[in-house]
Amino acid sequence: VKIVLASQNIHKLKEFSDMARGTSLEFLCPPKNTAFPEETGDSFEANALLKAQFVFSLTGMATLGDDSGLEVDCLEGRPGVHSSRFSCESNDLSNMNKLLKEMKG
């Protein structure tokens, strides 16, 4: 069974493929150069659904949406769904620096 993984993260494709090893599932990348829609959902589930519906509309194939982020207890679950765009610069280093700064108080 072929399933398109609605993610631009090649590492997630490897993770899902590894989990499916020994089964009849085969995870595929979305079409090359796919411009994913902005993640506007207020939950991981909403963003995963948005991506899955978008990729399904392109491929017509079974599609699995995935979204994740970092939820920090001492920050009341933040950055959560906004993890990838937590800082103004929206890159890993600036997101990490902002997170550490906020955790220090």
C-alpha cells in the first residue's frame, strides 16, 4: 500500500518508512517542489489535516498528514504548534535561543 507523507521533512519520511518496515506500507514523498500551504491551524491535528488534504488534492493517493512541535511544561505548552516559527527569524538557532531565554525567565 503506497501512502504519500504530507511533509517536507525528509527525516520524517525515513522515520515513517522505518516504522513500516516489514509491512505492506510504502511511504512516498510528495511531488517535487510542492509549495505547501501556510500552517494556519491552532493544533497539530489541524495542521496535519491541512497538509494531508492539500497533498491528496495534488496526488489523489492515500495521504498521511503529520505535524509536530515542542511543548514545554514551564512555558505552559509553548511554543507548541508555533515551534518552527517561534522566533521572528523562524530558523532553528533563533528558535532555540528564544526558547532558552524564555525558560530562564
